[in-house]
Amino acid sequence: MNAHEALSGHILEMVHDGEEIPVPSDFDNLEIDPEADMAALVMVQAELPGRSVRINVTMDEGLLAAIDKVAANRSGFLAQAAREALLRQRQLEDA
């Protein structure tokens, strides 16, 4: 997993938990701990989650029943499955 995906995932969890997303730090005003042993500072771009949009989808009833057996929330399950599929696709494209 790369830093972009890690930070984006962390932000999604913060939103899910109802936490406030902090304002990004200004790179020029970062405070560096003189006691820290650092090799580099990096900037990581992250995507803030957008608002939820209601959609209609068509799905095999057996697949829907299988989802309902393992998930308390269909929308959340499908959104997570889509995120994971997109991550795998990006990893294949980067390889």
C-alpha cells in the first residue's frame, strides 16, 4: 500500500467515525523535531470523501442475498468492495 492510499483510507475512517478532518499542514511552516532522526519530509495527496449519492443498481438476487448474510449495510459493503477493486486495478496498472 502506498502513502496516498494509506492516508485516504485513514481519512475515510475518520469520516466514518464522525471525526473532524484537520486542515493540511503548510509545508513551509512544518515544525521539525531536532531529536527526530529523519531522512526526508514528503507531501502526500489525499482525496476527501464526497457526499453520498443515491443510485439504482441491478444485481443477481443470489449475490444480493449473499451480501445480506455478511453485511449489515449493503451500501457500505458495496462501496468498500468498489474501493478494494479500484485499488487492485491501480496496483495492476502500476506493476
